[in-house]
Amino acid sequence: MSKAPSEVEKQGSWVEDWRGVLLLIAVPVILVLIVGGVYIDRFDGGFSGNNGDWGTFGDYMGGLLNPLFAYVGLIVLLSTIRLQIKELRNSTEELGHTRAELSNSAKSLKEQSESLKKQNFENTFFQLIKLHNDIVNDIDPTHQRRTLS
């Protein structure tokens, strides 16, 4: 059987989970800041009142960040698949342990059933012997037979 994780292991996995979540939040935010900073640095660095400039800025941000976000999504998807494979292996292993335990349990149940049958037979046998002894003890050899006239 598998051993239960200790409190330290549980805490360690909790910390690892939060590190992963923090990384997934921090990477896109940092990418947005870097791409926005590069845009401001390269293209006159101010806010424009022209709608066309904002459209160009949106195309620029979307063109650079969408593939990066898609890549991050792919990484998350692959890590999820890896986690599911690991969990499936663990479930399969536990199923094997459960199957072995059920086999042992069935064997024990069969032995218990055979023992109970033997015990019932012995009980019936000894009850019959007791009944026979009671009948034999109740017989009075001195008793004479009376005849009706």
C-alpha cells in the first residue's frame, strides 16, 4: 500500500503549486510590460490622440503577445497532460494493490466459509451424539413389559 504524504510533503507541494501559479501570472504581466516599453521606446514614447496610432499599437501588442500567450497556454496544457499521466499511473498502481487485497480477502472469505461449514457439521454431529446418549440413558432395562388382558 502507498504511504500517506507527511505534513512536510503536503506543505512542499502547496508551495510548489503557488510558485507555478505565480509564475503563470508573472510571465504574461512581464511580457506585456516589456512589449509596451519597447513600443514606447521605439515609437516616439508618448500617448497619441490619433485613433490610427492606437490601432497600430493594438496590432503590435497582439502580434507579439498572442503567440507568446499561445506558447504559455501550450506549456500549461503539456504540464496538465503530464500531471494527468502521473495521476493515471498512480491510479493504476492503486488499482493493482486493491485487486491484490480483494484477492486476499476472497481467499480469507473462502477459508472462513469452509471453517463455518466444518463447525456446523461438528455441531450437528455432537448434538446427535448427545441426543443418542440421552435416549440410551432414558432406557430402563428393568422395566417389564405389561400386557393388556
